[in-house]
Amino acid sequence: MLVHEVMSTGLVTAKKTDTVRSVVMKMLNRHCATIPVVEGDNRLIGIVTLRDVLLPLYPNYGDYIHDTVHSRNFVEMEEGYLEVLGGKVEEIMSRNPVTVEPHDPILEAASYMGLKKFRRIPVVDKGALVGMVSLGDINRGLFFEKGMQH
């Protein structure tokens, strides 16, 4: 089974000059945690996840865990959220995201997601975003192709 057989194509995207606030609103409205960033003719240049939105709140980027060496005031840190929302997508997006192509096998896509602990990745054709594929899409595709046989 190939990626194009299970991928989602009704995508919501962002531009690098959009505000983080606008991207979070798209995430909340669509109940998704990942928005691809495109420019020009839908050329994929990055991706924004909810993790990317929260990361700037932490003084040592990526250090989510409270420890006794680097004591933090988490209530005070929360005040920085409004500042993050006012920033631009290009300031927080992950550039050059891992991608798959429409004719890649779905289990190849799943292996990239497993290695990187991603739940979904963009699907590109000659650099242009054409879809997103999630672990749920892959499981659904496999189940209806293989799991319904017995």
C-alpha cells in the first residue's frame, strides 16, 4: 500500500509571515497539532507543531522538566505565552521537515515516524506539499486492506 492511498489532502497551511496566534487558531479549529508552512506554489518550507509553540516558553529550550539545579517559576513563564503568540511562524517553525512522497510504501513512512517519534509527516511531490500522512491513516489503510479479510 502506498502513501497516496491513505494520506489526507484537505490541508490547512500557514505562511512563514503568519502570526503564531493565527496558526494556533487553525490548530484548535481543526483539532490538529501540526500545520505545514508553505510558500509560492505550495512548496513546503517548514512545519509548526504545538510543541514548537510551547518550546519558547522554556528558558533552556527543550528543557521541560523542573529540576533543583535550574529552579523555574512556571507561573511567571506562562506570562510569555502572549509574546510567543505575537511572533511570526518563521521564528518557531521546524525547517526542512522529514517528508515522504506519494508513491512511498506506507510502512516506510511509519518507520520515519517511529524513528523520530512523529505522529504525522508531510507528503511532497517535487517539493510541493500534496498531503499529510498520520499513523492513524496508515493503521486505517492496513486494517481495511488486511484486517477485514478474516
